[in-house]
Amino acid sequence: KMAALLTKSGTSPTLPSHIEIAAYNASDQWVVSGPPQAIESLITESEAGEFIAKPLAIPCAAHSALMEPALPVFSHALEGFTWGTPKKPWFSTLYGKELKRVDNDYLVQQLRSPVLFSDAIKSALDAKFTHFIELGGSAILSAVVQKIAQGAGKISLAELRSALIHATVSASFTLQDFGTKGLEAMTAEAYQQRLSHYATLSGTSIDAS
């Protein structure tokens, strides 16, 4: 099982040896992974108030030693695949920095190793990236990105809000709107109209350029 772990002090609580940090999301936010009973005990302990632990709906203990039996099977399944060089800057959450290539070994390592999300975001911010789009069923990591950016002093709150509005507008133009061409079919007029709409909803003054 897995659980989200948050602390008020910004330091990770001491974890039992069979529970591992599966993801370093922010200075006070982690994801932990381990046997079901151990994770359930950690969640119960969190009720004391020193930290908060919430279960995650993930049916395995990803990024932990419990994944090791699956590594040879996964490696075998990847045999015969070849991978090209990324055409755009790609920031790896396995190493927490920009990566120029990927191979089968990288994917196998990622299954077992912790996710260095915070380091990857900081590396992207250092490379002057300011627009981040979260693809998923919630906006949890979007809030984490905001916190990392502000903590690193890379972008002001006003700039960050503007960037997030631009990203939301871009994400709202789906394939349903434009067919297989997607964002390539977006006109400047359509973008500005939707940008104005989202800015009004959020009460945010933004740079429309």
C-alpha cells in the first residue's frame, strides 16, 4: 500500500525499516510505500497530530523493495524495445534533473526507485520553465509545484497565477475541440477569448501575451 505523508516541521518522521519514501514531492510532503499492515499502522499513528498520513488508491507498493520481484519480469517484457532521444527538454523524476536519453534499464530503475519530483521541478525552474500542466484526476501536484516555485524564489505569486491560467487554457483545448490536430488548430483569437474567460473566473490579472 501507499500513503501521502505531510508534516508541519518540514522534516520526515522516523519510519519503520519496512516503510520507504516512494516520492519526495516537497520539503514537507512525501509518499510512503510498504506492506499494507505497516501503512495502516502509520495512518493510525498520524492521528496523534505530529504528521498527517492519508491512504492512496494505488494497488501496489510502488517504488519500494516490494517491487523487486517484478523487476526481472518487467525487464524481460521490455526486451526488443528501443528508445529515441527526447526532442524536447525532459526532466527525469528518477534523477531529478534533465535527461538526454532513456533506455530499458532506466524504466526498470524507475519502478523501484523513489520519485524525485521536487528536484525535477526545481531543475525545470532553473531552466526557466514556468508553465506546468498536470494530467490526472486531481490538481494535487499543481499545488505542490506552486509551493516549490515560491520556495525557490524562482517566480512571484502573480507570475505563477498567470502561468497557471495560461496552462489551464491550453489544456482546455482538447482533441474534442479540434480533432487530431489538437492545439495546432488553436487560433490566437480563440485562445485570447478563453484566456479572458478563465482570468475572469479566477479574479486574476494576467499578461495576455
